[in-house]
Amino acid sequence: MKKRLFALLFFLLGVPVSVAFSQLNTPPTANRFTNNLGMEFVSIPSGEFMMGSDDSDIDLACAATKNIKGCKSFWTDGERPKHKVNIGSGILMMRFEVTQAQWKEVMGSSIDQQRDKWGRYSRSLFFIKIEGKYKLNGVGPDIPMYWVSWSEVNEFVRRMNDRNDGLNYTLPSEAEWEYACRAGSSETLYSFGNIITRKDANTVWNDGRYLDTIVKVGSYRPNAFGLFDMVGNVGEWTADMYFDNYEGHPSDGSPNLSKRGKMFGENVRVIRGGGYSSSPFNARCARRVWNFENKGFADTGFRLVARRKS
């Protein structure tokens, strides 16, 4: 009875009920592993899936998200052609995105310091120069880390491997990421269906409303693989170089590193999952966007995958 009263209160306040009760939906612990930094990993089953989108997928996405403008234009070319990918065994993926506490433990810098590094702006208004810092959209030990560049994340991975704890850490390939996001749901836009509501993810919901802040990891229900926040909260860096389509993309789940994706002369990497202010269209499991690897952003974090050393 008490739990129902709390649930009603959270609903009336517009707060996801799962923020309070997400652990009630946590899968059993048999396929989990926790490293010596307290990072929780879950075993990802091997299998194959169809990666990307075809015309019918885009039609479904346009209809479900009401994102008519640009739906069938070049904005979706990066998701094509739809192709079969095999994901091997032995992959462990972090259940949650890397938190601010975990980042500080490994890298030593705080979210404030990272924002000061990447989140300054300089604007001109009627010939007057205005300088400032972007606001922080979530601060706390269990909030995902953001304002981190791909290059910094790569250094985080190197330091994790230097700990020699029996695991080999990497960023996920975008194929591994999409497979994990779908969690066996090949016919829907998200692992939980085709519509995002306030109980599903921290992103813009299909009714147009959103929280406008980054929330604690694990605030929403996990998918069938036991992974949290694969949709929304913060976008997630992957290992892949961005290229504008899937022609010649590896079919074994490995990252695309052979095509040097560049924009304006700079290397760009793939980001998956959408953030707290992403539209439902841009939060789909198949959606891929890019950004510069040597810059940090206000809505982009990461999670790791690991394999046991032989």
C-alpha cells in the first residue's frame, strides 16, 4: 500500500516511478560481474541481428515519432544498408554508464573541471563580447559523466587496462552497442517498443515533454539484457570512426576503424543512444550521430565493455 502511495506521488510530480523502484526490476545476479572499482558488468549473449534501418524501419520511425521533416532524407542514410552482424561470446558490458565518481577515481578530474575545459563559450552581442560557461545538467557521484572527449575516454580505457585486474577493457563497437540496445527486439525502435513515455527513458517523450536534466544511473527499467539507460540520459561514445553509410562495414561486430571518418579535417567518432534532450527519433537504437573525437560535450558520456583475459 505504501509503495502505491509513493508511486502515485511520483506520477503526480512528473517524476519517473522507476527512479525510486528501478532495482525491483533488476535481473538476477547470475550473469553479472563487479570489478574492483565497483563497476557492474553483465554478460551479453552471443547472436546475430540486423543492424541499421531500411525503408520500412524509417517509415515506422517517422510515423511513431511524428518527426516528419527530414525523416526520409540524407539524415537517415547513415543507417543504411541494413545488414546482418554476428556478435561473438565473452562480452561483458557495463550495466550503467560510467559515473562521475568512477571518472574521478580513474582520471582525477571533476565534472566542474571538465565543464570548465570544454563548456566555455564566447559570443558577440552588438559588438560586445560575452564569455561564460554552460550550466551543469546533473552533478553527483551516481550521475553519468559527461563533458568528456573521445580522446579522454580512450585514456580512461588505457588506465583501466593498466590496473591488470584480469579484464581487457574497450569502448563498445557501434555494432555491439546496437545489439545490446535492442536486446533481442529486432522489429521495434527501442527495446521496449515504438513509443517513449516518462516511464521508459530520460529523453524527450512522445508527448513532447522532458525532464531537461541528467539523472542518476539506473533510474529507469533495464532492458532484457539487464542494461540501463541505453536510450537517453547521455549519448555514448563508441569505438568506431564515423562513415556516412554501412558499405563495407564489418559483419563480425568489430569497430569500423579502416575508414577514417573526417569532418572539416578532424576525426569524428560515432555516438549512440541519444541524451536527455534528444528527440524520440534521435534516441532510436538504430540512430547514429557523430562528433569530434577531441572535444567534450554536454550530453555525451560512455560505458565500457570488457573481455576476460585468457
